[in-house]
Amino acid sequence: MKILYIDPVVRSPVSANYKYYDGIYDSLTDVFLYRGVPQDMQVLIDNIDFVPDVVVFGLGWFNHGFYGEIKNINLPSVCILFKPQNNLEEKLSFCKINNIERILTPIPRCEEYEANTGIQTKLFTYGFDPVVFLKRGSDKEYDIGFSGALHQSKHYPSGSFVCDNIRSRIFDKLNNINDINVFWSASDDKPARIPNYEEYAKLIDKSKMWIATQAAFGDITPRFFEILGTGTLLFCQEAPDEYSEILKDGVNCIQFKSDLSDFEEKLKYCLENPEKVKEITDNAYRYFHGNYTWKNKAQELIEICEDLL
């Protein structure tokens, strides 16, 4: 099956820093990448040496702000809906006016989007690169780590988060715990990401636990899967119900309540029970390397597309 993959962000300066934009595309084989904004799909197809069976609008499709009609989409089409808290109505409108046949999204609001559009909507998680995120066998220098921005309450509409400022509140709690070695790289005032993915993966590997929290609208971000892929314990905010069959507290991760009422208790338990932590991380490593690499996600996308033919 041949896929026309439309995404202006794939293999761009943006995806150089945020590799999850490239994850699906790089794992497909019979695919043609178009990084522009087509006005007429038939004209585009007539001008490329590729005859697609399906059109996929990738994770970065909406980054450029185009939400209008594309003429002559005469093929089955799939749209991967990302960060819907920004311009949600425009994004759903795009799917409706262009007769998109499937919406895929990591956001656990599939029923809401399907009710709005009348388009079958499926939870479609992120994945990870197993070449980068894997067990490296490093000595554990840190008890717990985190990296990322603290901006969640500043840059999104009111109500986008289960609770406000959770990352800052986690930092305050860690700051008040004695005898714990913490790696923390987070800020609102300057870029807090670790720009080199190898370095980022190595730091996770050097930590017994790494923290992840939901993004806007309950988004379970790539960070969750990257941590799970390293063999380090995912210590995370409780997941939405829609993720309950994927993220299982005490089985492949440890989850704390969104109000942080059990944060210190759970943290202490993990530090005092290394054998249980090893059992959990071993479970996670086997399961997520077997089911949630970008190659796995690309195969899932192919199967979804085949169902449309």
C-alpha cells in the first residue's frame, strides 16, 4: 500500500529538536513525503512520480495554520490530530470539510471529536525510537529526574489541564525532601529541553525514576514512552481512563495522584523497594519495546489505512 504523507514539519528544523514529528514517517517504507500545502490533491498527484492509495496528514500538518478546503481529495484520508487545544474548532472543521475518513489522536477525547465531526476517531498513541531509548547499563547517579518547560498554565486556554502548575508543585515537594539526589532541568525563562536526544536518553538511564505529567487535554506525551523504553521507572501523574490498558500502575509504571497527595508516599515506596521497581521496569521494557516503537506505530497506521481501502 502506497501512502502520500503530507506534513510540512517532517525532517525540518522543528523536527530536528522534536523527533516525534519524524517517528511515523521514518518507519514507513512505501511512502511519498510532501512538505507543502496542497490546494488541489489531484494536481499534486499528477505532478509526482507516485500513485498513492491513501493520504495521511501527519502530526505536524496543522503547524503552519492551514485549515481550509483542499480540492479533489478522492482517496481515503487520515488526519493525525495533535495539540487540539490550539485552534480545535478549525482543526475539526478541516476534517469535516475535507471528508477525512479517520481521525487519529493521542488525546483521550475521541468520543468528543467523533461526536463533533461524525468521523470515526481512534486513540493513537505516540511511540519511541528504540535505538536511542534503551537500557544502557549506566550507574544510577540520580534517584529521580525531570526535564522540560514549566509553562503549562501560561500558554494554553483555561481548563486545558487536570490541575495547574503541577510541575512547579512537584519541584517544591522534591526540594523539601532530604537525602534524595534529584536531576532537575526545568524553567519558564529559558529553554529547558535537553536538545541532544542521546544526552537526554543517557540522563534518563542514569536515574532510578523519571517524572512525566500530562500535557494539555490529558495528552500522554512522547516523554512517557521514551522513559518506558529506557528501562528506567516511569513515575507519572495518573493517566486518563482511556490509557488504563496501556499504562498500568504498579505493573509497568508508578502513578501518583494529580493533586500530589500521595506523591511523597509513592516516591518513598519506590526508593525503599528496588526489587519491585526492577519487576515493574522489566515488565515495561518488554511490553513497550514489543508494542510501542515507531515501527509498531507505523504498522498500526498501515492497518488503519488498509481498512479504508
